[in-house]
Amino acid sequence: MNMNISDDEIRHDVEEDQTPNGKGPSTRDMANQLRTKLGCKVSYCKIYKGREIAKSLVRGTHEHGYGVFDAYHYMLEFTNPGSKTAL
């Protein structure tokens, strides 16, 4: 049986199955879960890609983090008038 599994389906499984340590399931665990739930084998590459997409949705990207520096700087100055701030 050959099924095409989308990155969205893998992303959904990663978001649902977060472990207490915050790392989420390993690619091997995900492969086993998908084989059990959907009855098909998913490539390591597709699992890895879906996992990375899910992590960036949960944690945010580096670009987004750098993009909010100006807003953070503004809020620091606004909430702490008279303080010296620099970024």
C-alpha cells in the first residue's frame, strides 16, 4: 500500500505528541506512530521536515525573534522611563 503523507499530517502529530521534556517524539518514534495510526511507512526525510516545521511553529523562527527587537526596545523604554537602553 503506497500512500502519500503530507507534511501537515506529520506536523499535526508532532504538535499533539509533545513529551514532558519539550523535545517531542524522535523521528523513529514518529515513524512507528505513523505506521501504527495510518498503516504506512513514511520516509525519514519527510518525518524530519514535518518535525522541523512543527518546531518552528511552536518555538518561532530566528527571523521572527530578530524582527521583534524594535518592539521590545520600545516597550522597555515605555515601561521604564528615564532608563538608558540600547540594542
